[in-house]
Amino acid sequence: MRVEAFDFELPDERIALRPADPRDAARLLVVRPGGEPLLADRAFRDIGELLRPGDVLVCNNTRVIHARLRGRRSRGDAVASLEIMLHQRVDGSTWRAYARPAKRLQVGDVIRFGHEGRVCLAGTLEATVEEKGERGEVTLAFHFHGPILDEAIAALGEMPLPPYIASQRPADERDEDDYQTVFARVEGAVAAPTAGLHFTDALLADLRGKGIGEEFVTLHVGAGTFLPVQGEETSEHRMHAEWGEITPETAQSLNEARGRGGRIVAVGTTALRLLESAADENGEIAPFSGETDIFITPGYRFRATDLLLTNFHLPRSTLFMLVSAFSGLDTMQAAYAHAIEADYRFYSYGDACLLFPAVSAAE
């Protein structure tokens, strides 16, 4: 499909720079293709009224790390300042990252992170450039390993707010809490699974009381989620890979819930992409551990996901393509036009949608 089919005009003032407070006070747009009404305005805390006993929320329990690092590269007397965004761990001491400006780096360069004179554990944090790739990507071999490296990154790095927020304001102490879900447990993401940001512990307890279950999967969201789609056709785009895991116990629980007539509710596109990566043609979810680069566009047949909770996404993005595949392109264009007109807040700190699937794949 043409990428331009997924374009729309979004006023800058619709981009949320802070989340709703409390979290579950965010707005919720309910989208029912073929339903009456097609669109309904609700509050996120009403989600329990829209689900049924036996339904299961599938939440991504990844935890965001301090993935934005500021460093200096010295080459003789020449010193260059750099911003590094970690996006994928390779092993205990190696990360793939995006460098800005990447043109200042060569293979073999050493980057030192932190303020001058500041030491981290045994010394200043340093990394050597092992490879240079496309679109500013580099592979960095850090001089620390394992938990010691993780501690150094936590001490010297910053919360990696999305570029459309970071360009408007720096990260601060509020973001340390705001940009993590209440169920964040497994460190490794460099962007939050933002649909989950709307949940509170009290709301989750209320949902359990209504017979609505919850299961947790892990998908470490990478910075590639913010990269623009390349090319004029969706077929030309190469999706970034992200590491995920569904345990055998979780896979069994989800299959049993669906077998009893419960619906699988993906909390966010990250959970959905992992579920679909793990499901067979009959919708049976298998245990999964590894990378997925699944790219979902209209025409895809969903196998494991019955409903989708998600935020509002960027024009021409892979995520808007995904929601258009789920509920239909015409439906989602109408839903987003309504959201813009009705002052919904967009992107990571914005409001949410509850999406029902398209009536037919031909929409």
C-alpha cells in the first residue's frame, strides 16, 4: 500500500507533553467497526464496563532504562559532543544504538560518558565503536559488563522521552514515574509500552473484582519504534527487531481463557505484536523467546488478539498502519479525525482507544 494513505494532519497542540493525573483520568475513544455508534467517548477508568468477565488483559511488563547518554569523542585534539540512544542489547557489554551526529564517529573511536571528573563505579563509563550501520546506527562495546554496566547506564543516562516530547522539554524527575507502567518489572526497554501507562493499581484490582484477568508478557520496546517509514510503499519498509518473551505458563493460561470464551485484550501494540508473533494459524499461542520484526499492515489476518487498547499514533507510522489493519483504514481515519476535533491528546502521554476488530478484512 502507499504510505501516503496513512497520512493525516495533526495540530501540534494535540501532542501531550504530560500524562493525565491521575493516570486513569485519561480519555478513551471506543471504536466499533460496523457498530452503532461507531465511536463513543469515555474515560479510561470506564474500561471495566466495556469488557466482560473472562476477558484477559495482556500487559507488557518491560521497564524503561536510562537509554539516552551524552558523551564525548576525542581524536587527538579534536573533541566532539554526541548523544547516544541505546536501542538493542547484543550481549552483556554490547549495545546497538543511534548516534547523533553519527558522522562524527569512526570505527575504533572511544566515547566517554558522564561529566568530566565524574566517575562511575571503577571509573568513567567508556565504549568503543565496533560498527557503523545505516540511519545513524552504531554498535558500541562498553568497557563494563553485565550488572555493573547496567548500574553505570542507570547512573549516567537519562529517561529516553520520545523525540516529539524531548524536542519540547527535557526529562525531569516526574518522568521517572510517569514514563513507567505500574507493572514495569523487566528492565530493557528504551521506550515505554504507553497503552499501559493509563492503569493504576486500584483500577487493576477493580478489574480483577469484575472477573477480568491479566497476564504479563515482555517485549523490550526499541527506539526504532520512532523511526519514520522508509519508501513510498509499505513493502519497502524494513521493521526493526525487538526481543520478547511469552512464558509457557502464560501461553497456556491465554489459550485456556480463549477456550472458555474469554477475549484476549492486547494492552498496546507491543503486546499485540508479540502475541501475533507467537500464534499459529489457528490462534494457538506458543511460548516465545527471541526477536520479532513482525510488520502488520492492512490485509493481515489477526490470529491471537480480539481487542486492542492503544494510544493515538503518528501519521504515516508503522503503528497507525497496525491499528488500521486491526479496525480498518477508513474507520481509523474517521476515529482520528474525531479525536482531533474533540481535543483528544496524542502520543505517548496522550489518551487511549479501545479498538474492536474490523467487520471484514475488505474494509
